[in-house]
Amino acid sequence: MPEVSVVVELRVTVEERPDPLGLELAIAAEGRRAARELFTAALVVIDEAATAASGGARQRTEPRWVATTVGRVRACRHRVRTADRSFHPLDEALGLGQAEASPALREMVCDLATRMPYRQVAEVASRLTGEHLSHQSAWRVLRGEGARIRDDEARLVEAIFALGEAPPEPVRPPTLVVAEADGTYLRAQRESGRSFEVKTGVAYTGKRRAGGRRHPRWALVGKLCHATTADADGFGMAFATRAIHALGLHRVPHLLVAHDGLDEFGSTFRDYFPGAVHQVDHFHLDERLWEAAGANERRFRWLKARAFADPARLARGIRQGRVVVHGRRAEDLPGYLEAVAKDLWGILRLPAELRRGRMRIVGTGVVEKHQDLLVKRRMRGRGMRWTRRGADDLLALICLRASDDWPTRWGVIAA
């Protein structure tokens, strides 16, 4: 491959009593200027090669500005005409869209936007690049890349659930995959209600030590995150599709799904994760029993012991009046106990070697923590309100980063 080099002379004024801040900023500005010169020279070489490879007739050269991570660069590229279209080979080679932002600048903006509001993203990006970037530009960049990820996701879902195409075979599927799901709410803007639900799912293949002696910390292995404002069917299909492609879910011998019990996630998992072992969240049952005990610690422990030993028997006792319960959900408690009885200890249906130690999962603590990481920290700030589309675009990028997929799945084609 051809190498590109430029010879530049960098100059900076060093005063007798230098200002450390001013000196460093001046050196950084000179470095960006040299980088822009090198980038401009590289564009010339890439344009010549792409134009020659296009096989079309050269028409003329047309200038354009490209906003990069080192500032704005002016490029003159050829327009080429073929039998069916007229285009710029340089733009297609570098993945440049109609907007000025280069793929690297778009990546930087999206990276920052998964952590901070758009105005702060614009301020940081402007400081790093030396060029002004408005928060509207940052918002448009993120919307474009988020929409591209959602479109790719929709094509994969259609291929599997509508067209019946076989997914790729995994090289080495894991022995166990755990999937957890839960929901939270965001304040709405320009929507029919005051808020809407964000459904969140996390799938992983194990846990490993991540440091800490006095308070050990654990990291998920093979983690896959998914969050969307879609309905239960849309969430289930997309979550299953991503797990199939990322973890080889269709070839996994053992699948454990954890949820709250009588909610839409339980039925969603049964629809789109057939053959899975279901585990009801014990902490969710504890919450119901605490209410039924009238917030009495001794009564709560008595109900809990009987609920986990034989939930169907406790349900009969409540119906026959032998066990007194309190709270607004007292009438529904017998039906709930009977419904979750078979899945209250679903974890025991897995082989013993797969449910030892940290993998003895009886709750949805992982997904509840990830609701904080994926949704609440970034999207529940003071005064923040969201449209469904805007939330979906941002969530697509946040989940991409949380799944440790950012470097390998970033697209070079700008939306």
C-alpha cells in the first residue's frame, strides 16, 4: 500500500518567561495543523486510487469540507460518471455522507454522547478538535449512527423471523447462557403519554473475578446488552436475534432466563426463547410477601419459609382463610404463588456444575444494575425528556458500548 508523507515546519514562540498553558496549547495547535496537511495529502492519494478503480469517466473536480478529529480539511475530489450514476469515489471510499463529519469524528461524538448530554459533547469535541461543533450537530450525528444500528438490527430480525433464513453457525457455542429482562420508564416528550417504558435485557455466559480483596467485584463474561422502547414482541425478537448472532443462542445446550414471574417478560421469553429454563426472581416474591405480612418482620419470615418450601400449599391456606395476608395485592397472592411455583427453583433444573457459586442465580440483579448503567445514569438527568425515536437511537449506541462490541462492530458508512 502507498505511504503518504509531508514535510512540515512547526514553529512556536517561546517567551523568556513562558506561560505553560499557552505554550502547550500552541504546540497542540501546530500539531493539529501538521495533521491536517498530512490528511489532505492522504486524501489526494486515496482519491486517485478510488477514481482509477471506479472504471468511470472523470468529469471534474469538486471541493468539499471534511470535519475531522484534528479540525476541518478542504478536499478536492473527482466526480466520476458510469453507465448508471454520477458519484465521488473518494466519498464512498471513506464513508463520507452529505454532512461534513468524518467517520472518526462521528465515532468520537457517539462515544462521548453515550456518557454525557449533547451540549457537553459539543463542548468537549470542540475543545479536542479546535473547531466549533454545535450540540445540534452532535445530536444529528448520534441520531444517524443510532438509526443505522437499528436498521441493521431490523434486517437481522426480518431475516430470521420473517424470511426464515438460517443464522450463522457459531464456532464454539457456550455451554450456558443466562438472560435477564426488566423494564423502567423515561419521561416523554412529544409522545402520547407522560412517560414510556424501556425494556432492558442482558445475556451472559458466566462471571469472573474483576478485582477487589475486601469487597470482591465480578464481571460478566460474553455480555450482551439490549434496550429498546418497542413492545414485548419487538423486544423479544430483537433480543433473541442479537443473542443468536453474538452468542450462538440457537446452539446453546442450556439457557436460563430470569424474570419477575407474572409479567410480560416471562411470556416473551417463552415465545422467543423456547426450551429455556425459567427462574422467578426471589426478591420480587420477597417484596410481595413483605406487603402480605403487613411489614412485620416475624410474620414475613414465617410466610417466606412456607412460600419457598411449598408455594401451592401456602396459596391454598390463604384461600381457605387459614393464613391471613394484608395489602392491596392480597387477593392476587394465591394466584401468583400457584403460577410461579414450578419456576421458583428453576435453577435446580440445570446441571449441578453449571449452577455453582456466583452462577446460582435466583434473581434479576444483573439486569436491574444494567438499567442503572444503560438508562438511568445517562437518560434520567434533571429536565431530560425523550421521544421514543431519540431514546432508541441513543440506547442502540449505549448497548453497543456496554456489550464491549464498540471497536469490532462500528460501521464506516456514515448515515
